[in-house]
Amino acid sequence: MNLGLGIDTGGTYTDAVIYDFDIDQPVTWAKALTTKDDLNIGINDVLSRLPANLFSNIKLVSLSTTLATNACVENKGGRAALVLMGYDQVILKRYGYKYGLPPIENMILIPAHHDQRGNPVSPPSWDNLRCTIERCKGRVDVFGIAEYWGMRNPEYEQQAKEYIMQWTGLPVVCAHELSDEINSLRRAASTLLNARLIPLITELLGAVKNSLAKVNINAPLMIVRGDGTLMTESFAAQKPVETLLSGPAASVMGGIKLSGINDCIIMDMGGTTSDLAVVRDGRVVTADEGVNVGGWRTGTRAIRIDTIGLGGDSLLSFDADMRLVIGPRKAVPLAWLAYKWPYIKEELQRIYNEKHTYRMSLAEFFYLQRQDFNTIDLIEDENKVINALADGPLSLEQLANTLNCRPFALPTSRLEQLGIIMRSGLTPTDMTHITGAYGPWDKQAAQLGAEILAKQLDISVEQLNELMHHLIAKSLYQLITRVLLEYSWEQPLTDMPKMARRLLDMSFERSAGDIECCLKTRLPLVGIGAPIHLFLPSVAEHLATSCIISADAPVANAIGAITGSIMVEQIVCIRPIYDPNGIIGYSCYSSLHHIEFKEYEDALRWAENEALELARTDAKARGADDMDITLKQSDETAQTGGETKGVLLLETKIIARGISKSRLKVSLSNS
């Protein structure tokens, strides 16, 4: 048997699937709760739920991870220093923070650069750089280097890397190794973020390998990139920034695999969010400008994901007008909370029996989630909250009584944001326990929570369930229609006239006064994620399209991780050099070299060979020796006017692309 193990660490669940490459089908799968502070606990748990007798036949392991994405959102990372060469301080001060860059006094600025053709203008003072680097000793774990025109000629970045590694013995990453992005601030942000992530990804990969070793799984480890393709663990350790949106990318690739459809809409509903991606000709639409996550704007290539804060663990509450609200706040289901702390049901019963006048959701609890908060500067009231929760969860009323305040005045917001405490309340997952659609935990606690909320809204539990389904379906419908309209118009929906936006909002209900309006799509909806089967069929009906949900949809992310392929793309540019008399030569740029030629044919020949060689080298580094690489030429031209009408060549791009034919064969050949 040739088996593979796919693992996905999501925001709520860690999923694992054992996949049979011989029959191209999953054999078995399991789910466990994700432990964000230590992803390995969740991985160990999910592995314990799989049949151990199959482990000896596992030839490949592939991991999709939320580590990089979470680190961006939470502003975590190793101690990194960024060396910038030729950057304008005014631009850095004015715009750098928008890309996630620190204040300029926290960066190393070197007055050295090339011009936009890649010709040297001002070489660095290596002695001055060494003095600056020496002062970083003991305060930095990894360095990043970016030169303003480094994408045209990376020689200064390469030289600086050699020197810094020689002086410090620490890891160093260069901007030209990560991206050919021309936006200098995006390149700098990608470089710094990658440097900050290196210690984190190294720790994660080590921990995952330890988990695999404990259950005697000895197989090559691959990692999912943000575009849904794979790379080796050694490549990921050097370029962890490429794992941004790894989890959503794996989900989308799993959806494509399970549906077998080349043109579709993938809708992934997890515990925390619902993510949408559009697939055309078997390839996912990618983000044009690179990934934006948290406060970081990078040049890293990844699939385009549109997200709303709506999932199985979204909190059910109500607004000031006593209307049901679902999310975007996440909460642990009451069914799980009572499963772990059974006394919770007694408090839920007390809340239900008593009459309350609070205009806020009452069936909510807090519990202590993290113990490592001693280094965080907390105020006195926040410490009181932590002390009150030391022995287990408390309801809002219980916690308020302990702190001698009203429930709406509890000082819990920052503690929740920091992940020190976690909220529990009624969620769609609880409602599935009540209906019997899903139920591994305590159904009675879910029922009590629903009855409390229904009573506050003056409706029945059945009406509450119907209203919840309606609102979730409407939110998914609006996400799909917004994205498709933006794709069609190539502009944000906010640019639409107010009247058109109103009609779009009303189209789910099919009428706006005397006008009936509806939207349709030819693209089928492919649903993935555990709760998606409960909501997507009605959305497809509203859009007059089909809905495809596989029996393995709950673990499509793990299936996408293990069935992904290795893909490479290298671009080499040729730009004419003009003077008043016409073209006098051609400048050629790759990610490693800059060279000039007199004749176009010589430049073209060099560019083709360079693109092929770089693609082959990149493929091998990512874990693929057996790869077909094709070349494509793209010319950018302009029309000239006046008496000398004609076509003016602006740039020629040689694009080398390849995709691995057999992921299992590739991995075994490199093990």
C-alpha cells in the first residue's frame, strides 16, 4: 500500500486524513480540537484517533498550517533585524507602517543602491555595515536584507548575506529570494516577516516530526504553500512566508479534488470563518498584489480568499433592536463547555429559571485559556478576572458578582483579545446538537442555551433554528454575489451606486417592494467543512445553480494537503535600452542575475536558458526532480504616433512553469 497522511491545523479543528495513492481515495479520517498555544497537542490527539496499523504504509506526510497567518494577526515572531539598502527615509516614515514595517530607528539603513536598470550607482560601505551588525549581537536571531532595486540586480543583497552570515553565523534571507515584487515596501515587509517566521516554523516542524516519530511514521514531510502547492520542509524552513494562507489554500485544493470540477466556487465553512475562492480552468484565482494579513502587506503569492466571520462556532446573540446576530465573534459551544465541566448545566438551568431584564445575551461564560500571561502588563481588574476563573468557567452574572459590577461592565475585552480567556456561548454547533445533525458533546446544555436565547427574543427554539439557518444562508449568498460582481466589474462593490447595492442586499429575499430581483450563476457551488451541508444547498437554490458536497467534505483541507502538487514559476525580463537614435541594447533581469546584450536574439536565448535553469533549481529545492517545464513568451508593446507609426517594444517576459507529475514518486526519490 502507498498511503499518505494529510494534516491541517485550522482555527478550531485539527484534521487528519490517510489517503491511498493507488486508488486515489481517502481511507479514513479524524478530527480533534486545535490547541493554538501548542499545535502539537492537537496533532497528537488527531493521530491517536487514526488506525495505527496503517502508519507503517505511510510514504508521505503533508501539513497545512495556520502558524504564519496567526503570527501575522497576533504580531508574533522571532527577533529579526531588517537591513535596507537605498531606501528613502521619507517614504519609510510616511508609508512603512502601513505595510507592517517598524519605525526607521529599528531598521538598519545603508546608503547603497543600483539604478532601475540594475547598474551599480553607490556601493555599500561594508565596514560600516559590519560595525552596525556587531551592535546587534545578542539581540537578533535572524537578518533580512532588501535593496531598493534588488529585483533588477541582487548582487548587493547577495554580498551582504555572505558577510552577515560570516560575521554572525545567523540565518539571513534576501528579498530577491522571496519575490520579484516591484513595490519596494512590499518586498521589505515580505523579507522582515519571513525573517521573523523562521524561528517559529523551525520550532513547529521539529515538533511535528517528533509527533510523527512517536507513532513510528517515518516519511518525508511536505508543507502547503499559500497558493495550494507543496514544498519540502527544508524549503519551508527557509521561506516560511510562503505558508501564509496555507490552511485556506489546502481547503480549496481539497474542494477541487473532491468535486473534480474545473470551474466552480469553493465555499469552506469552518468553526471560525467562511472562506470563498473562485476556480477557473482548474486553477484558483490568485491575489494580484500579494497577501495582506493582519498589519502586513506582502508580495507573497497566494490564492485570493474572501472571508467573513461566520462559522460553526460563531456566537449567537442579539442587537439593540432584539434581532438575532450571528458572529463575527467566536465562542466555544456550550455543548463542549458542559462536556468538559458538567456543572455548567446547573448554571444554565438557574439562568433559565430566573427572570432577567438584561438586554444582553445571558447564557455566556468565560474560562481561563492561557497560563503564560505573567509577562503581560495587566490592570488590577483584569487580574481579578483571571483569579476568579482559576477554578473553572463562570457565567457573565457569576463573574460580575465576583467583581462587584454589572455584566456589561466586565473588564474582559483585552483578556479575550490576548487569548488569555475564552468566551463560551450558544453557537450553530450547539443547534446541530439539538437537531441531531451533529452531537459529540452535551445536548442538554445546548438545549438550555437555546431556550434561554429564544426566551429573550420571545420566540420558540424551532423559530430560533429557522431564523439562524436563514441568516447564515443569506450571509453566504451575499458573500458569493459580492465576490462574483467584483470579479466581473474588476472594482470593489463599494463603487456601486447606493440603489444597486440595496437591490443586491434584497435579492436574497427575491423582492424589493414591487420589484422582484434575483441573481444567478453558471458556476456550481462546492461546499467543504463540517457544517456546510446544512446551509449551502439553499444558497445554491437561490442562485439557480448546483451544489456539490462530498462525504469527505469535513476534512477537505487535509485531503488538499496530501493531494497537492509541486509547482514552480520563474520569470526573466528583457527590456530594450533606448537612446534618441533608437534601441542600443537589451537589459535582462532574473531573480539572480543582471546582464546586458547588444542583440535581441542573444538576450532572448540567455533569458530562455536562465528561466529553465532557475525553474529546475527551484523545483529541486521544493522537492521535485521529475518535472516538465514549459516556456512562454509574453511581449508588452506600445503604438507610436506621428510620422514614425509603428510598434514599440517595452518588455519581453520569458515565463518558465512546471508542475510535478507524481507527488509520491517525487517525495520518495528525495527521501
